Amino acid sequence: MTEDLGHPLGHVGVWTFAFDGQPSSRVREAAAEIEELGYGAIWYGEGFGRDAVSQAWLLLSATRRVTVASGIANIAFRDPIALAGAARALGETFPGRYLLGLGGHRVDDTTHLLDGYPVPGLGRAVSTMGAYLAAMDAVPAHSPSPRPAVRRVLAALGPKMLSLAAERTWGAHPYFVPVEHTRRAREIMGPEAFLGVEQAVVLDTDVDRARQVAAAHVAGYVSAAPHQEANMRRLGFGDDDLVGGPSRRLVDAIVAYGDAGTIRDRVRQHLHAGANHVCVQVLTVDPTVLPDREWRELAPALRDAAP
């Protein structure tokens, strides 16, 4: 999973929110094992647990080779000056191993509640992100510059943000997307841009139980994240899929569930559709527990996912 593809991530990585609920010692152990299992990258989200920069330091210091990627660092949470300095420090200390994913679906004109906490909107998404990138680029460097420079990707879903990602950054990191979105993203971005796609999975051969876990995951996003609902509608999902609970068609498009072979096949579909890299988010009945067993069981199957 870590062969040279012209980028340092390999074909398959791990994506997780589960680190936030664990003590740092446990996170370090898990990160080291993920690296030894052969995954090419460790992606993590950002909410109200460890901030994106602290989490990166923790994961990078616990590993030797694997790429560590923020998926994403929320631009509503910090000034571009602070993030530019932090990214340079990470890139200098861990050369070539840190990937900065940028996003933040609170980039609109209203204040939203995130777990009951008010997060102010920053403006229209594409123009706000473009201005943030420009501000980061303009920050003077009074410390050693990393070699190579830290690569950046955007949490892009719609055509305009995907185009911005291809034009202004290394590429895109779409989250909560079916294979059809990967096909469209590759067409929009062209052949050169990096495309690293998140894929939610449930490793469980009890199909009914697995589908329940998958449906709960999908329901949480389409009910609370307007940008995700809008993206589903762009892809042809309608009220029958989105209103009153997600349809089975939508759940099956977003989450791969079943045995390791079924999950490997979905990863292959994304790679055939144009993804350079797929980061697998393991969903479990108890999201507070690290899915160590699932990461171990999936690793041999995903080594064979490359097209």
C-alpha cells in the first residue's frame, strides 16, 4: 500500500475521528501499528478534541515513515498566520510527511452551532477559501522553510471548490462521497491533481447490523450538514433518499459494508474512477473505541486494492 506513486501516500490510508477520545499514549501506540500494517497515510478530523496541529505533532512523533494528513484543519478555527507558521514547523521537523488538508463547512454567512458551540460564518465558501490560501502564502517566514514545502489539499465537493483545489493546491480531499463523485471530480480537476477520497466502511458480515451502523452514519450527515445534502442532490439523490431518513440506495452509495473483500472492491472502484488514494474510515457500533481489530483485518485485503 505504500509503493511509489509519485506521491507519498500510497493507494490506501486510514481516516478516523477516534483518536480524540483516547489518551495520547494510546494514540501513539495505534499510529505506530497503523504504520507497521502498511497503510500509507493517517488522516484525522478536527472538532473539539485535539486541534489539528497538536494531533499532527502527536502522530508524526509516534511514527517514522507514514504520511500524516489533517482531514481537515478547519479554517474557521484559526488565523491563516497561525496555520502558516504551524505548517512550516511541521514540515521542517518531519520533512515530506505532513499533508495539510484545509476546509470548514462553516464558511457561509451565518453563525452555526457545532455541538452547541457558536461558530461564525466566514463568507461564501470558494471566495473565502481562496482568500485564506492567499493570506497563508503571504505570511513572511522568519524560520527555516521546510524542504519539500508542505503540500495542501482542500475539502472539496462542488465543481467550483474542486477547480480551486486543482488550481491553487496539490488537490482535493472529498469526504462522504460515492464513487460517482470521484468520477466527476477527476473530470473537473484534470489528470494531474491529487485526489484523496474518504470512504466509510463497516467490517461486519452480519449485514443487517452493519447496515444499521452505516445508516446512522449517513443520517447524521444529511440531517446536520447542508453542504453534504446539497452534494447528494447534485449527484442525483432526491427527497426519497434524503427526507425522513436516508434511503438504502444512499446508504449503500456512501458506506461499504460486509467482509474485507467487499470493502476492498469499493476501494478499487474509487481508484478506477480516478482517485489516487482512498482513506478508509471504519465505523463501529461504539465510535469511542479505536477500531484496531478492523484495521488489522482490512490491511491484507487492501494491499491488493491497487488497480
